[in-house]
Amino acid sequence: MHSKGYRRPEEFLGQNVLLIGAGVSSTDIARELGPITGSIYQSSRGGQWDLTPELLPENGHRIGEIKSFFQQDSRARSPKSMRDTDPMPITVELKNGDQISNIHRIIVCTGYNMSFPFLRQYHNDKADSNAVSDTVLVTDGTQMHNLHKDIFYIPDPSLAFVGVPYYTATFTLFEFQAIAVAAVFSGRAKLPGAASMRQEYGERLKQKGAGRQFHSLKGEGEEVAYASSLVDWVNQYNGYVEGELVVGHSDEWKQTKLIHLEKIRKLRDWKEKDKPVF
């Protein structure tokens, strides 16, 4: 199953679980499964977005990149003879030669591609994400194109999206985006002209580059600056509610965010100083 389909830990009670990927979703699932599962194996390719294995539960094990899966003796483990509680009749081979078996469930946590099957007219799945037209919204799924502030579709701003940026304090940031959308759709705030939105989008594209990193607010100060730009823009029209200005991140929130970032930096030191060899 994909991590998108994961809902409750109870269905994994007592089972050994393999998580493919070592990012946020994988680690969140591992920590939730930890108290009730057998062993948890988290496979990592050593990617730049992987979290440290120190965040895994006590029964969690960081393993290397997977080379292949192969089926065990089918005569001894035919589907008809297997029970729902039996492990899968496969062996997992890692690139370092190690093998793992006795796995009951596999959860793929390798990220997501953006797709809107109900908006097919805005897709061009074969286009290069580095060279798209001024109307394409989705190409290879790594980026949403032609959005003003990652929200408003520039050719037709009546189409808006909340939740595109990542590496953020998710719901806090999305609330600021929702306030901006509500302000525009209610007529309490106005978007810049199409030419201005296009220019701002182009400048950001040159700065961050096309692809998945375009929506990342991982850089120091990026998230606060982005949220402040939304707040300042809405407030110049007298706020979301007439006479009441939108309040941005508090000083306490900003301080907590700095502490959080410092913890992340320390946790990520393992990649440079003590990175495991697979």
C-alpha cells in the first residue's frame, strides 16, 4: 500500500512492516506503529529529504536501499495455504547484499506526484517541467505551474489551491493561504494584474528552479517571509474582516520555529558526521 492509504495502526498489530522511504510520512507512520507492531524496517536511499533514524521507535531499524524482491519457495507457501496472519512469501534483498524476510506488510512512502484528473484540460503530462506554456498547470507531477504565490492560477485566478507548499508548519501556513483565498473571493482583497503576477512567478522560478524544490519553504526564514507576504497583502485592503487586520505569526511562534529548526539541524548532522554505510 502507499502511505496515502494508511489510516489506522490497529490493522498492523503484531506484524513486521517494511517502510520504503525515510521522509516525514514514513517516520510518522513508524512512530505510530511502533508500540503495537513487531519489527519495523525503514529503507533509505540516503536522500536529502530523509530524516534521521534517531526518530524511529525502539523496534524501528534503518536499512539501506532495496535492490530487489524475490519470491520464496512457492510450493511451500501457496496462496491457498496462507493465512491472513502469515508473512508475505518474499525475501527483500538490499544493495549491500543483506536479505530480510518474515515481512507481513509493505508501505510505500516515496512521496507524491501532483495530479488533477478532474482538470485534465490543464495537464500536459509529456511536457518538460523546465519549459511549459503559460497555461499548463501540471506536467510530470513534481510541480504546479503558473500559480501566483502557490495559490492562484494566473490565467484564471478563480481557480485557487490551498496546501501546495511543503516543509512548513502545515496547517498554520495553510490557514494563511485560506484567509487570502477568502479575502479575494469575497472581494475584500484584490490580486495584482496578470502581468505583475507573471513577473513575480518568473522571478521565483529563476531563483528556485523548476521541479519539486519550487514549492519548498525549507530555507531559513522562507516560511515566515511567505506568510508575512500574504498577511501584508491582505491587510493593505483593511484586512480579511473590515476594520480587523490579519495577525501574522506571533513572536512566540517565530521563536519556537527557530528552536525547531535548530533541533532539525542537529538531527541532520548524522548525515555528515555519522552517515551509515549501506
